[in-house]
Amino acid sequence: MTAPWIVLVDYNGLADTRKCLDSLALQTRPHHVVVVDNASRVHVADALQHDFPSVHFVRNPINGGWAGGNNVGIQYALDHGADLVVLLNNDTTVAPQFVQRIEQVADAHPAFGVFGPVIRFMSPPHEIMTDGCQFNRRTQPGFFERLEVPLRDASVPPITEVDIVNGCCMAIRRAVFEQIGLIDERFFLIHEESDFCLRATRAGWKCGVFAEALVWHKGSSTFKREGSKLQRYYDTRNLALILTKHPHRPHARPLLVGLAAHSRYAFQRYILERQAGFDPAAEAVLQGFYDGYLGHYGIWHPERPRPGLFLLRWLFDTAHRLRQRVTPEPAPASPQQETRS
């Protein structure tokens, strides 16, 4: 196997990218790094090439989101002979043995086409942010439920089979891309790595999280900069897309049951945002619900005409008034363990 290729996507996060590259410079094993400048305001190569001369830089002329930006980096790595591509959020740092352990897991567990380590918070650095994840199981209340992966000291880390590997750090074999293609760019942000894992599983590969914490994640940097309405829109819309793309998975809710649960989730999230006084976020939920079921994907265009959206708003508001007469509004199930972007 050739040395792994690590893909970072930068969208106006230059300080985070520099910190991540500093940690990658301490690796004990050979590797390649490509940084995709996802149409940032400051050209990333101009700012970083001098300090990191071995890093490859690619400028994306448009902001392709997490999906499109990573696809540019993946294709670059594959064109340069990569056998293993590691997608790594730019707002992370990694342990010095990160590349070595990724290679060991790849060699020891050939049935796993997509895998990653346990992720810790950057602050506090000993707290687990995310490990294993199961999706849309009929026996569980939420869409994304944690599957604990206990940390273990071993010569080669054991691996736990999961439905979803967090896109904050996921290693993918070349053969997986050759079989199922790249990331679905319709998602743009949020749940695209979940879709990719489900596609890989459907093609016969296993997805797993291995029992070692090697990555520290700052977490949700894009949403901290841009506001929660982005998260609400893409989460609501893309849940509809992923449910309709994968209707017949083993252990999953039947499609209509899953879509009904999604409608309840969107309704509850809309009401909570309204009650909290976050009307832009509430409106983003409505638009995400509307666009998800009418097939409008890619980057969000808030000002695009949406005939009939006022009826959906009226329906949600009316349903809330009726429910208030009967019972207090419950909190919605958490959509996912954490957001990698």
C-alpha cells in the first residue's frame, strides 16, 4: 500500500488549518497531504505554502461545501496513486502516531472499507466527542444513536463495526471509491458522510471505528462563524434525502415510519427555535423540510421562491397551538452526535 493521502478542506479557517498541518508535520510515518482551498477569501496556498513546502494545495473556484471540497481533494489523491485516502477536518489536531495507526488498521482489517478513530474534544482534551454511530434503527428513538467504542491499548487497535464513521476523520480505501464513486454533492453540508458509509455498506464493505483516540476536534467551526440557521437547514433537508436514498437497510425503520419520524423532528425543531426567539433558524427548518421533499439540493439559496411555504408554516403553527392544549412540547431527538464541519 502506498503512503496515505490526507485531505483537508479550508473555508476561511486559515488558523485552524495551520494548527492541523503543524500536528501532521510530527507524524512518524510517510504520508501526503493535500489542502483544498474551498474558495476562501484569503488564498490558502499563498498563506501556507512557504511554511509547508511538502503540502499540495488545490484552489476550488467555488465553495463546494464539505462534500464538494473533499471530492476535489479525493480526486487529486486518487490521480496521484492513493490507495488510502483520509478525510480530516481542518479544525483538528492529531497524535504523532496517527498515520501509523491508520496504516496498521488498514492492513489488519481488510474487510473495512471506511474506518476512523475515536474523536476527542479539543477542549477539554480528554473528553470523548464521538465514537461509533448507528443510523435509523427501528429499536432506537433517534436517527443517530451512539454505539460506544471503549478505548483499548493493543498492538493493533481492535475495530467495532458501525453504521456511520464520523466525517471529522474517516479513512477510505481506493477500492471503495472505485466501486461506489465519490461523495454525493447534493448534500453540500451535513449527513454526506453518513450517506457515503451507507453506500459503502450496501456495496459489501464494513464501516468501523477503532478503539484509539488519535484526533482532537475543535468542532462546528463553520456553524460558529455562519450561524445555526445553516445547521438547521442542511440537517432538516438532508435527513429527508438520506432516508429516501436508503429505504431498505437491515434493522432500519420502514421508509414511511422513518419519514414520519423526520416530520415530527422537523416540527419539534421549528417550534423550539420559534420559542427561543430564533426565527431565522426556525425559517431555515421550514425551508429545509420544503426543499428536502421537493428535491432542491446543493447549496442553500434562502431567497429562492418557495410557493406554498406559507402553508407549511401555517400547518406547523396550527399543529403547535392544538398540541399546547393537550400536552407540553417534548424536546426533539438529537439528529447526530456532532457536526464535523
